[in-house]
Amino acid sequence: MANRMQPLVALRALKELVRNPDDTRKVFEVIEAMAGNANEKSAARFKQTPSGQRILATQGSLLDSLRARDALQAMSADSLGRAYLHFLDSENLSFDGLVEASETTRLQEEGDKDSQRFMLRQRDQHDLWHVVTGYGRDIAGEASLLAFTYAQTRNRGLGVIALVGGLKLAKHYGFSIFKSLRQGYRLGKRAAWLPQQEWETLLQLPLAQVRDLLNVGRPDVYLSLSAASTAAYTQTS
């Protein structure tokens, strides 16, 4: 598994991303170029956890559970599964775009089979993290979630993207966006380690209970930036 950072590659991708902020492929390129050995360390940590060992012992994938709309719809109204389904529908999202974008990187070529499964599983968790943390898909929410995720994974690429997002957003939000990034990082440090969670089980639990179990705090600074975000958070709590 590669463990050397490629700052020049990241810089070129960042320049393209500044020109076109919607180019998801460039986001993955920056993350990959600056990851160093973060992915390797996370995969090794995952394999050592009881939950990680249980997950790797099965043949199923998280993606299969997240694509099962009928099963999600049948869950209780206050469940993480229903909140997740509402998030997808309200944002007009599907997995296809994210999967296609990430597959342009070497995500599926890194490490042994179990490491590859871990990396794919971590990719598929991204929107679940949005729902559980309360960070929306607006740019401020994405940047703040990246700061949270950097604290969880120590992938420097995520930190770089979050900082660049903060610099761009400062024109609109002022210093508050950096407060949101800082809070996101601190919440990520304090929370349980999300990559190891057995989301297939958590999907069935009330969202409020999942937040308590994972010690995911309320992102008050981010929510104060947007009344719409505050309303959405309240509706899913």
C-alpha cells in the first residue's frame, strides 16, 4: 500500500477544484495524494476491532444495505435508516455518482482484500456520517464534516480540502466558518470511531439513540450558520 504523500499532485488537483468546485473526482485525487499511510493505519486498526472482524467475516456489503430502499422504508419513522432515506431523497442523491468518482482513484487497488473491503465500506459511509453528525451537503456542511472526518481518519487530504473550503467560504461567513471547522474537528476527536461501526444494525435504531451511542455532539456553530440546517437537524432528532 502506498504511503508517500504527493503534494504536487494534490496542488494540481486543488487548482482544478478551485476552478470547478463540483468536480468530485478532484476531491478524491487530493485526498489520495495527501493520504500518506493514513488509510493503511485505519485499515489495520479496523481489522483489530471485534466489530471489524465480524464485518470482515461476512460476505455482505454496507452498500447492499444502503441500497435496499424497501427495507429502509419499513424501519420506524425515527430510525437512522428512515433519516438516511429522507436525506437521499431530499438531496436527490444516488450512490452511482460517488462510486464512479471514487473508482477513478486507486481505492480498490490498495492493500489486501480485507483492506480493500474496509476502504470501500468507509467510502459508502459518507452520507451516513452526514445524517448522524447533522452536517448538511451545503459547502459549509461539507467542509465541517471533512474537518470531523480528518479527526477520525488523520488523512491530511481531508484536512487540506476542509481548509481550502474554509478560505473560500470566509468571504460569506467570515470567521464563523473557521469556528465551525474547529468544532467539527473537536467533535470528531471526541466521538466514537465511526469507521468500525456496524451500520447495518445501527440503521434500525432511533437516530437520537445512535448519536448518543456514538457520542456525536451537536454541531451548534455550523447550525447557527443556516436556519435551514437547524430545521433539518431538529426534524431528524
